[in-house]
Amino acid sequence: MERSPADRHDAIIMWAFAKLDVLAFIAASAAITAIVLFALTVFLVAKGAPPGMPIGPHLGELARFFPGYTVSTLGAFIGAGYAAIVGGAIGFALAGAWNLAHAVLLAVVRMRASLASYSID
């Protein structure tokens, strides 16, 4: 059974004005950033470096912001923890901004619809 065009339009509008689940977005952002930093660190440790060169000098600069982080196997776990915290904070900010923007947009749409139905006659 196919949906009617009105149902399809309603589904599109519901999707367009959907609020983000803040806790789910925080968890997803934290997990993704933690996994990415962990994978990058482990990849550099497995790849190694030529003799006399440090392993991952650019990624090692994160130690300035993440105390205890090094480009090593243990550092991968420490960095993943820090990355999860930073990713969660960024996810919270993005989800909050998204939900705020949608709330303001819906308020404007409702206000304009209300004003459009108002008649001076």
C-alpha cells in the first residue's frame, strides 16, 4: 500500500523539523572522536618510524592539550578518553544549536501562519 502525497509531505515536514536527541548525539560524537583518535594512534604505532625519528610528531602535539597522551599503545587509550570528552562537549554544543535553530524557525513559522490568518475586516 502506497502512501498518499499528503502523508509523504507530512513525513518530509516532520523529518525537516525533527529535534536531535541530545544524549544520543553526545554519545555518538564522543564515540566517534574516541575511536578516530585511538585508531590514528594505533596506526602510527604499528607503522613505526625510521630510526632516530619520533613516531607521529604532529599527533604527539596533542600532549599539549591532553596531559599524559603520547603516541604509544597506552597513549591511545588515554587520548581516546580525552577525545571522548572533547567530542561529547562538541556534540552537546552542536545538538543544542540545532535544536535552538529549529525552535526559533518553528516559532517564526507559527507566528507568520497566525498573522496570515488574521483579518482586519
